[in-house]
Amino acid sequence: MSAFTADFSAALVQPSPNHGERAGDGKPDMIILHYTGMPSAEGALSWLCRDESQVSSHYFVNEDGTVVQLVPEARRAWHAGKSVWKGERDINSSSIGIEIANAGHPGGLPDFPDRQIEAVIGLCLDCGQRWAIAPERVLAHSDVAPIRKVDPGEKFPWGRLHRAGVGHWVEPTPIAGGRFFQRGDAGQPVEALQSMLSIYGYGTEITGEFSPETEGDVAAFQRHFRQERVDGIADFSTIDTLHRLLTALPQYS
Ligand SMILES: [Zn+2]
């Protein structure tokens, strides 16, 4: 693989052969954050650069905050897989993928070191500015591929990113008692919940039935926006947080 000039000036370049042409207008308008989910960062990085893996990302952020670029931003990296957001299914064509070295759920969800999060913030600000990416389009892999994917996980500090100007976020509504909806429930309130998830961007089908897929979407939402409890049950805290996020979207204000 021939080297290229890094789009993010602070990045080192380690080219991956795994990329192609972006479909559509060729411009990324979202950022997808991942964790590697592997015990070692070196192992994860070398896997993303191996022809046989058929996976890649644009960037790789080490625990010490060093950033490596694997694929030029103008090219389509292979990180999202089968996914959907706002009805769009070729997320690889429309996104920049960032892999964050972290052992993830298989490794007991270790904390993300400060230096690593600072690097992710700097990288997202830089990409976001260069491509004019809307804050609400900085998303988790789990948002675009619920059930199938759980990264970067419920310990990823989205609130901290937001305070630094990255992503969309409201302080989650505290967990309290009250009415809730879960798998097997049906009716108008379930339909309303599904509509809200779908308007926000999730691939939720509006059926009025709280299906296993709806449960997966609720859990993905919680993993990003109401991290204290990720159980797929739509309690008041979950629904109210979702409602407040929708209200905080620029087109609603
Ligand atoms: Zn991922």
C-alpha cells in the first residue's frame, strides 16, 4: 500500500488496503465511533490493515492519544457493516469511521483514558469542521447497528464530548418510577415511542408492537444517551430523554 498524506495533521499514516469509492456525492456527513473490542491495540490495528480482514476505519485512536490514519477521508472505509440511520443504509459511504482502542465488553469495559478521549475530541472537531458534519450525526456504531453491535459501549463519555463541542446530548432525565413499556407491550404509546426513535434516526419500524427489534433500538438509545441503565425497557427517564433530545435538534428549535 502506498502512503498518503494524513487529512488530520496530527495523525500518523499506516495505510490499510481495505477501502473503495464512496457512493453518492462522495462527501461524508456523519462520524461513527467504535471500540476495537480486542485485548491489544497493536493486534486491532494490524487486523484493520490486513487484506484478509476486509475491514478498516479511517482513523485509529490509541490509548495514549496517538492517532493513526488508515484510509484517506475521501475514500469509503469498511467499518459500519449492515447498518441504518435516517433511512440511509450505506453508512460506510456517508461516514468517517473512528476505531478507539478499548477491550470493550469482552474485556470488562475498561475506562477510556483521558488522553485518548482528548484525542477523539480533537479528531472529531477537525473532521466535523472540514466536512461540516452536524453534531447530531456523530454517532455510535451501536446507534446504526443495534442488537448486532454494542460499541463504543455504555461507558463511552458522550457527555464529556458534548461539553467539548462534539455530538448531540442532553443530561439524561433521572431514573424514577412510573409507567414503562417493554417487549410484548402494544398500543398507541408504543407507536409514539417508535415514532420518536425513528424521527431521531434509528431504524425503528412503527408497528405499535414492542418487538425484540424495538427493544434493541431502546437499548442502543440507552447505551448512548441514558447510560446508567441499559435494559431495553422504555421507562419514563428513557422516553423523556429521547423527547428532550428531539426538542433540542436544530430543526425543531
Ligand atoms: Zn464497531
